[in-house]
Amino acid sequence: MDDCRIDAVDVHAFEVPTDGPDGREQDGTLEWDATTMVLVRVHAGGRTGLGYTYGDVSVASFLESQLVPVVHRQAPTSPPALWQRMDRQIRNAGRPGAGAMAVSALDVALWDLKARLLGLPLTHLLPSYHDRVPVYGSGGFTNYPLGRLTDQLTGWVQQGIPRVKLKTSRDPAQDPARLAAVRSAIGDAPELFTDANGALGRKEALYWAHRFHEEWDVRWFEEPVGQPDLAGLRMLRERGPGRLEIAAGEYAWTARDFADLAAGPAVDCLQADVTRCGGITGLLAAAGLAATHHLDLSAHCAPAISAHAFCAVRRLRHLEYFHDHVRLERLILDGTLAPDGGALRPDPGRPGLGLTVKWPDAERYRVYGTRTS
């Protein structure tokens, strides 16, 4: 492995239409009709590592133009060293947003490649604390009819997932009926989470925080105000119900973003997205920061990667088992995991992430790149 060099990198993007009403889905601040996976593969020593992110197709172009030349012909033995080279490369091209997503996808692929070269599952290569990651079912889009909303959330509970989340706050006047229907359908035992996606102002969010908790026993209020409003998040954490946790962090691109959320702190539970925060290398840094601030870290989406990566998070809380990503990953990838007892358990018998691309199925969704061997 010491003499091994990265001899090829290929980049792809696949756009999968949503299965929401009239082909659309909504949350508190956004409406969309498709989800795009930008996927990168790194080849060395007869093995192939795979990584991906979710973003606009332009991330694929960014990745190919800015980052592929940085890792080509380099040794795959130290993903963090290559991460540092990539981070320097994107300084002027743009570090947050598309730049962070591109670095994340390639960093994951480099870790996957190293694990495969060593013949190890990724969880055995990483400094893992856990062999499984608890999940919560997530979807409950604001444009779902009540029947579909309750069917989706009760479906997760019936699979043994003890916590579920719905989107709220696009039209706050509609939320009481939606929450009442969900709580009636799932019963009293499962934990109920909400996500406003930053749709509310501070006082409005405080009002709904109390109602959510008092009337429907909601225990998690994600991004009640936008993540940049650190003072608003901190106010809600301090003045909201004691058993209702404020969460944010899915749009933390850099270590500074996590440090700002942890200061105070502004949240009760920190979130991180391994496909946005700098990949596995960035996640390990975020996990250390969370631990030093006595905060748990929750995984945002991308379950086929997060189930492996978050085993290395000491203060692990849980993983968002997000409807769109679960559906897309099953369409595009072989080797995805299904919940078992409310958790995802990486397969110790498969090297790396244990994932391969289902090319015949993926091709119909291609919007970037060409198929390679």
C-alpha cells in the first residue's frame, strides 16, 4: 500500500425525482421536485473508494475542476493529509457550500478506498466507539395529506424506530391538526420531533416551542430559526421548555461553524452532515469539539455513509433516516442498510462502506459524467 498511487478519479451526478404529491415536497422554507446525488470514485491498487454528497449538479463540476487534480497520483494512505491539500485548494474558489460538499464527497471516497485497500470495514479503520447508530424516521413533509403523513410516521414506528420527525412551520396554522393526527396515530410512547427549517422568527418560535411540547409532547425542535441566528437559537434554548431540545448544525460547513453553535451553547444537541462538513475528516474534528463542550452529536441524513462514520463519534445521539435519501440510496447503491431494532449496523464482513453503484439502475437518472468500468 505504501507504493500505491491514485491512478484515476471519476465524478457522476444522478437526479432522482421526488415521490411527493404532484411530484413535489415541501418543508418550512423550501419546495423541491428532485434530489441530486454527486458521486465520486477514487481508484488505486486495484480497489475503488466511493463517496457522495447531496447538492446541485454544479458540485460535480467543482469537484472535477478543483479537487481531482489535487489527489491524482497521490498516495491514498492518509486521507487527512489529502483533506488538508483540498482545503487549501478551495480557499479562493469557495470553501462553504459547494466547496465543502465537494471536499466531503472526495474525503469519504478516500477513507473508503483506504479501508478497501486494507480489507477492512470502515468502522474498523476509524476510531469507533460504537457498532451501531440509532435512527429516527424523518420526512413528514408539509405538503403531505394527513393520511400519508400519519402512514409514513407510523410505518417507521412499526419498523421498531422509536422516534420520528415531521416538517413544520410552513403554514403554522395547519400544524396543530398535523401534530394531533401524528400523535394520535403513533401513540404516546414514540418520541416526536419537529423541524421548522428556519421558517420562524424568534418570538414566534418560542410560542410554538411551548405549544409543541405542552400539547403534543414534542421533544426536539430543529432549526426553529435559521442556523445563522445564533442569538435566536440561544434564546430559545434558554427560554423554551426544559424537555424540548433545540438542535441545529446541518449547515455547518467548517470547524468555525461548529464552534459558534457550541459557544454558549446555542443548541442542546449539535448536528453534523458528513457530506457537507468536510467528510469523515471534518466529522472527526466536529465530534471532538462536541465532546469538549459536553454536547451530543446527531447525524444529518446520508444514512449509507453516516451509519459508518458516526460509529466514530463518542457522544453519538442518533441519525436522521431521511425519506428522500433512503429512497435514492436504495435506487443507486447496493449494500445500503435497513434499520434493525431502531438502529443501523454496519456489516463487519464488507470492506469500506460496503457500497457499490448499481449502474444499470443509476443510468436513467444521470445528469453528469459518463459510466466507467
